[in-house]
Amino acid sequence: MRIAPYRRTGHAGPPGRPPAAPSRVRRRARPVLAALACLPLVAACGLGPNPVTNVVSGNEAPVAAAAADLAPAPVAVPPGLDAAPFDQPREALVPAGWTLSVFARVPGARLAAWTPDGNLLVSVPDDGRVVILSPTGEQRPLLEGLTRPHGLAFSPDGGTLYVAESNRVTSHRYANGAATGARVVADGLPDADSPDLRGAYGHQLKSVAAGPDGAVYVSIGSTGNISVEDLSATPPRASILRVPPGGGPAEPFAVGVRNGTGLAVAPDGAVWSAVNGRDNVPYPYDRPYGDAPDSSFGEVINQYVTAHPAEPLAKLTPGRNLGWPYCNPDADTEPGVPGSLQDLTDVPLVADAELNPGGRELDCTTLAPMEQTFPAHSAPLGLSFTSGTLPAPYATGALAGVHGSWNADPPVAPEVAFFPYTDGTLGPQQTLVGGFQDPSGARWGRPVTAVTGSDGAVYITDDDAGAVYRLAPPS
């Protein structure tokens, strides 16, 4: 397969989130010549800003995700599951007539997958465990003693369970509530224990997906915010690797994927990834920002950072390059204008002013736009496709756990997002479940992932509340 290269031409735990402020805080981005020197495929060039097009004055707030018709509903808490944060009444926003209840308490619950026999698996990286929940919510360990297990996926026939640990992917025979016969599918993956990284790894948790042809995909997060050396590592970090059907070396399938924690296979067999973008993105246009007296190019401005860059939900193809760290998705309809409205569909990429001024390292116009994006700093995590068991309009689409920003001001709210799926593509984001955050920014929960069950309900993990929820449509 051909990987779209990083090239010289003539012509973005949880990720950090910079705070915003009403006043403009301006500083020049730091030089990164030393970092660029670490990448043999890159040649350093002089400065050169992005051109500005379609600039119209205005100061409207960026458009957030389109909301579904939601109504407040109390979170039902069965006896014995009422430890904090459910030691007081909680209310969520759900589609009218739907209900939300606490199904189980699993401290540190992360990603989830349904077994062929109707049990729910949940990964707990901090404990090195994968737990199995029965249809009534009873739980027990399925696998223990693992190294930060995170992603879970089943083979198309349901007989093989894949587990993404931080340093490898393993497969297990699954039958009758037991996982046996562990086998290594991909080994030597980078994590905080890798000798060359010496513990400096910000995105070591990995996700896994299984394709209809038997190929296995695994996400390899970047070591940091804009760590250029990830591109030339072996295997490349900030990438999605593919293990061919029947086994073999894991090879890059897509690159420039800063932290593709959301990883799932669509009904047509295509692989999609929900990606956490970079932080502290410098202003990329050669013009004043707002009332600045001169060009703001290359400055880190809190108001701009709060709304940029959009975070991709991208359809991966062999060799696709999502651009990180040289290109950032810019959803502004009026590029460079404070408060521009944002169109989060088919989002183009613009050159990063800090690492790729003027597109000297990578011509961002040669890269495909992002099919869909989340608002900046949403921190999307788990991704899954609905199985057709939900009622309209949620029968066919993708579900994403939006963890929410960790220090942006105002904070991006956690939610479960829904994207309708039609003819091989995803439509705009809608909120399926909200209400985890009050107007002050205080939260009682942070969804990680959502998966549909055969009972027609959606099961949602929350690592902050230590819970698994059951979202049920009207009977």
C-alpha cells in the first residue's frame, strides 16, 4: 500500500486542553527546528503563512454539534449501586420517552464489546482486567494480569476476542463465557515501558478493530501533542496499523492520526477513526486576529485555541494521511475571523504555523478533507456502529463517547454523540445523551463509549463515574 508521504513542497489519559479567556493572550509558537531534524523525510524551510480566503467580519460563536430532540430524565439507580456520584439525584438529557439507568458499577470502565452469547465485556486498564457483565449486570473477571488492556473486538464469526494491551494485541478463543488460548497477534507496540520512551508516552492506551476479511487494526497514539519523531518511529506512532488476515507483521494503514482512540468498522467494512487533535494550535493566517494591530500569524491566542482544531471522524483507506502534526482541520466558514460559524462536515486542512509554515513540510491541500469532525477539544474516545436494533432515527449510524475537554473554558461538555450513516458516509453529529455537565462546567460523568445490545438498548461506559449505563427506548 502507498502511504501519502510527509514531503517538502513548493506551496491536532486525556489530551490537554488550553483555557480560553475573554481577553487575547498572544505569544509566538516555539521554534521546532530540533524536532524537525529528527525526521529524515522532512526538509526545513522558511516561514510562510496560509492564505486567507472568504474573510467576512463577524463575531458569532462557533456552531456546536446539532442536538437531537432531547428531554431531561432522572437517572434510575438500583439499590446497591448508589455510591457517588449517584448518592444524590442525577438527571440526563435523552430522546423523549427514553430512559437512562445505572446498569453496573465498574470503576475505571473504558471500552466495551458484546460477546456472541449476550454478555458485555468492559476493559479496565488501570486494573489490568477485562470484566464480563451478564444480562442482569452481574460481573466477574474474564481476563486478568494484562498490561493496560483497552480496546476489545470480536472476529466476524464471534469466535475470537482481540484485546489491545498497551504493548501488544492478543487473541483469545471465546466460548461459553470463557476466553482461552491466548495468542500474540502484534507484539512490541510502544508504551510507557518502551526503553526509548522512558515513560514519556501520553497516549499509550490502544484500540482494536477486526475487519470482515479477518484483518486486525490497532491504534498507535502519539507520544505527545506535536511529537514529530513519532512519524519516523518503528512502528510509526500516531498511526493505525493493520495485521493482515491470517497474521503477519503489523504495517501502517493510515498515518498522521494523532490519537485515534475511536476505531470501528462500518457495515460496509470500511474502517473509521475518531481522533483527538492537537492543543495550543497557533493562529495560521497572515492577518490580524480581531482587533490586533498587526499580523497574528504564529501566535497562540486563547480564543482561537478554544475553537481549533476540529477533531476528525475520518474514513480510513490504505495509505491515508490525516495530516498530523503538519496540518490541522479548520471548520471555520470565515477562516481567521474570531467567532466564525463552523461547518463540521468535509473539513479542509490548513498548514500548522508552528511545524509547517506555508506548507513547506506537507502541502495540506493535497490531503482529503475530514468527512466529519467534532468541535475542538471534544476528546472523542470509543466509536461503534449501531446494529439496526435501535428505533429510527438511530437505527443506522455511529455512536461516539465524547469525554469532553479537561481544562478548556468554557468546557466542552461530555456526551454520547450519534452520526447517521447513509451510503457509506456519516452525517452531522447529534447529541444522543447529554446533561453530564451543568452550566458552571461541573460534571458528574464522562462517557467513554456506547455500544448497542441485542435487547434494543444502548450501553454506555463512564470512567469518571465508574459506571455502565443502560439507555432504553420506549417499550
